[in-house]
Amino acid sequence: MYMSMIFVFIYVFVICALGTAFINALFRFLGKRGYLGNLFPNVRGGIPRGVGVIPWVILSFYFLPGYNDLILIIGIFAFIDDIFGRRKFSFMDMEIGQFSRGLGMVLVMVVGFIHGFGFSSILIALLIQPLNISDMQPGSCAMVTMVMSIVTIICMLIVGTLPIEELPAVYTPLLLFVVCLAYSPLDFLGKIMLGEVGNHAFAVALGVSFYLIGGFWWTLLLSIFTVCFTAFVRRNTLKVFFRRNLRLLDPTFGDYVMDVLTGGGLGDLVRKVILKDKQYEVKNEILISFGFRRLLFNPHADNPKAFVPKKIPSFNKGD
């Protein structure tokens, strides 16, 4: 059994590495000729987006039977998001990608309940948010995925998780680690982007792996750890983002965590629905330390930046 697992991991590594290189070349060829639209954004002269389609396909085929359908489902709806991007429906003020991603998350929750995950299925679906946010700088999502895969393996060995489907439980995080490792070199170099299809697939695969350690509480614990680790990995870029875009000059680690939890298009859509055009100022030091300034920052407010300093001092590159 273990020899066959090793063979599978070697085979998956080679296929993922070659497939990633092929999709990179193909997307570049088509993108430079204007055939890919949102899959070839004008970032640093053009970077293929959605290359995570290769890890998604591999995980959909080689993940544990009975669990791989969650990855398959979220990947389909996430790839629609990658294709349409910020394009909106003609009949309502909502992005096609936002709607597709939200529908995919709901289906993951429903199918997760059918599989017996219970409330863990909600946590698995919500894990998509931090992994999506982590994918906003080169290599970050891959780093978070591989580190958390290793953490999961260690936890499984400590707890002594029972075999599943006649396979060791560590098969799941090991497979995820191998796939991510094979994909990641070009991502760390900033040459390719996972896209929603890739980071969503990694998120669901991680969530299932957390659950297999021992149920809901392990899923909750490692999901919280993943959020905090993502905030730590992205702390420098988030500091710049807060200063330039939110005019928040003194962000706390709680602000970084809150951005990972609630940032991005879906988070802003929820703020639009709940806060409408209101912007609330947070003065309580405890709430500030927990990131409530970021939580309540409403980009849809009439004047969302009125509650922070109007002059931003100049910062050195290393600041």
C-alpha cells in the first residue's frame, strides 16, 4: 500500500509540474494574442491566471473517493469566476464571479452536510476566503497551503487518525502538499497565478484534511490558525494596502486578520448590504486591536475615508 502511495505521489508530481508548464505556455501564447480576456490580466506585462486548473483537476481525480466531489464542485464555479472576473449581470448589480463563487460555497456546505461533515462543512466552505486573500501576492497561497498541509500531517500522526477508505489519513494532506509543491515554483517567481479555481480547490482540500484529523473542533482550530498564518504571511503588503487604500496608518495585527476574514469582493458586497452608505468610526482600543476598523470600513459609504487622517506621510520602501 505504501509503495503504491509513493508511486501515486511521484506520478502526480510529474503530471502537475508538466501540466503547469504546458498551461503557462498555452495561456501566454493565447493571451498575448488577446484570446483569453480575464485569464491573462495585464499584470507585469501579462501573467496567466487560472493556472490552478491543473492542481484542481488532479485533486478532483486523486483525492479520497467520497470527498473529491467537494473539490470538483468548487473548482467549476471558481473557474467561472476566473473567466468572467468583475463583469456584472445585465439585470442586477452583482458581479458574475461573485455570484458563481457564492453559489459554489453554498453547494460545498450542502454536499458536505450530505457527506456527514455537519457544521464542519460550513468551516470548509468559509476557508475559501483566507486562501483567496492569500493568493493576492506571489507564492503566498502556495506557502500557506504547504505549511498547513505539514501541520495537518503532524497532527494526524500525533492523534493517530484512523485509516480512511483503506488509505492512511495522511494521504490527503500529503497529496495536497505534493500537488502544491509541483505547481508552486513559477508562482513564487510571480510568473503565473492560481486564480480562484486553484486557491478555492486548495482551500476545500485543506478543510477536508483538517476534518479528517478528528472532526469539527480540529477543523475550527486549524481554520483559525490558517487565518492567522495568512495574515502573518501577508502583513507587509497589507500594511501598504491599508496606508494607501484605506488611509489606515497604524494597522494592528487584528486588522490584518480581519482583512483575511472579510476582505475582497464578497466581503465588500456584504458590507454594502448591511452598512449601505454608512461609515462607522471605531474608537474603543479593544475593538481596534481586534480589527474592527477594518471590519467596518465600508468602500460603498458616501465618504468612507473621512474618519482617518487626511494627510499621509511619506514612507520609505522598507517601511
